[in-house]
Amino acid sequence: MLAAVDGDALDQAVGAYLTTRNTAGTASGKRQVIAVDGKSLRGSARLSAGRRHLLSAVTHHRALTLAQAEVGTKTNETAHFQPLLEPLDLNGALVTFDALHSVQANVTWLVETKNAHYIAMIKRDQPTAYRQLAALPWPDIAVQHTAYSAGHGRREPRSIKTCGIADALGGIAFSHGRLALRVHRRRNQTGGCESRESVYAVTSLDANHITPAELAAAVRGHWAVEALHYVRDVTYAEDASIFHTGTAPRAMATFRNLAVGLLKTLGAVNNAKTTRAIRDQPERALPLRGITNNPDAQGTWSSPARTARPETRPRYFSRTPATRYPSRRRGQAPQVPCLRGGPMVRPSCSSMALQRAAKVHRSMRYGAVLPVRTEQS
């Protein structure tokens, strides 16, 4: 069925829904920042066909996918840049993208047609613009903002400098460029050497419209789309998916975007933990759609007979290795609730006893009654 779904219609419906949720949750007066980037579906490749490639527009704030399109291969991303953003309301928004999309026609369309702004990364594949940016008097300009981050065994301070581009002096060879940026990164790896990197960018915003701190946050925030890709790959195993027929790979990617976006708009901090909680107790997903679990007169799913389930599993069934069998580390057997409402019983710590405890727990969840073998018996 998924192979026959209209991928464009599905992406438009999900994008419109997430756009509505994003508009409702966006703070008034705050500029919307959107990142454009592509992602390959590695599991969709076959001997007769290459992997599918999707281009997405994702918000920086909560990583909501507002638009998505299938582009065939990575080299086709540039041609799909304008059709992807055409349905979106970008009035006053700031769009970020990597050097692949730093194309004169695309940035001109953004500013003149969509009334939006951009931050374009400039690399050596545009020699004229790159040479002009590198030749600016950066040593004479003081650092205007510095941010620090630490994690994954490294410390990374990032500083930014800005320089106005005067049209009267010739400007630079990039459409609607008003402000030049130089971002300097120093990465200190624990037990390793320090690496340094300087990157250049151009924005259509003037210095009186945005602060250096906001520019630095927008450049750094572009990695929100990479974080979304990581969640789809690790939490939802997107690259391991073997869907490859018709529009099934694209439809599954759209459903993953919908799941991530829905949890983000509801304030989920840890997407993986929330997903596991819903997997273990599917009834937790109903309030996300506004469905309560109160029993009604018609005897729906939320009747007391079906909702009388334990709120949590026994601790030793935890998926986290650090909390698995916590009582065994204290030299005690794990405790299992008695089905008949009696006191807690302590099965032996042998493997067969633990298997028996698992059967007891499953019987509790689905209403069966199994005898409990204790140490005394």
C-alpha cells in the first residue's frame, strides 16, 4: 500500500500540519530560521537502482520538517531548491544552507520573490567570491561574539567576525550580499591535537537587523537538520529500512518526520526515551492526538478492564543496561508483583526463575493467570 501512496500529496499534508503546529508555537516577534539540506536513504538502494535522496526544509528551533521532496540524486538538490520552498511562507524568514546551494539564482529568488533572507556558505568552488571574502581586513576587526561547547570528548570555541559590504566600493560577487562573516573554530580533542578552521559566509541582512550573536546561532543552528537525520537513523533505524518499492521509502521517511515533529511540538526532550515509552505502552500515544483514556458510557477501548494494567514494568526488565537487575547487584533476587494482590514474592536468581518472572509479567499485561513459583515452594 505504501508503494502506491502519492509521495507529493503526503509530504504536503504532513508539511502543512507541522507548519500549523510550528506557527502556533513560535514566539511572536522572533525571526523564523529554516535550514535546507538533503539526506540519502541508504537501505533503499538495490542492484538495479541507486539509493533514494530527499531534500528537506527544517526549522532550527524544534527540527520540524516543513517541506520535503525526492530529488533522485544528491547532484539534483540545486534544481529542486526553489520548488521545495515555493509553498512556504518565507516573508522575513532566514534560510540557511551549505555551499552546494549557494547559487546566485536561488539566493536572488529568495530575496526578490519570497522576501526572505539567507546565510550562504562560500567555499573555494566559487573562487571569485571566496577570494574577495578572504581578502577583507579580518585581522583589523575585533571578535564580536564567542561561544563555547563541550561534549563527546572535545571542547570547541567558536568566534565570529562581521564586515559590512559596501556597494559603492564594488561589493562582492554574490547577489544581495550585505554582510560578510568569518567563523573561526578551534577544536580541542581530549588527548589529541588542536585543529583550527575558518569558514566564510554571506548574508543579505544588514548589521542593524541582526546581531553577531544571532548570526553565530544561525550558523551553528544549521546543524539541527543533521541532528534530525541522526534521530531518524538511530532512533527509527531509517538507514536499516529495506523499503525500496515505489514511494514506500519516501512515505516512511515522511511518517518519521511526523513522529519527530509531533513529539517536539509537545515538548519531548529525549526523543528515543519517549518513543520507547510509547512502544511499551501504546495507550500513551492517544493523548498526543487529543484522545483521553477516561471510560465512557459506550464502553470504548478506555474501559476499566483494559486500562487496569501496571503503569511500569518490573525494574529488571529495563532497557537500560545500568538499571538491569538492580537488586541482584545487592545480592537479592528481583521482586515481582503477585497477580492475586498478595505481597511481593522473590523468585530465585536462576535463569529459569527469571524466565518464569517474565511470563508472569506478560500474563499481568494481557490478563492471563499463571501460578507463581516461590522459593518456599
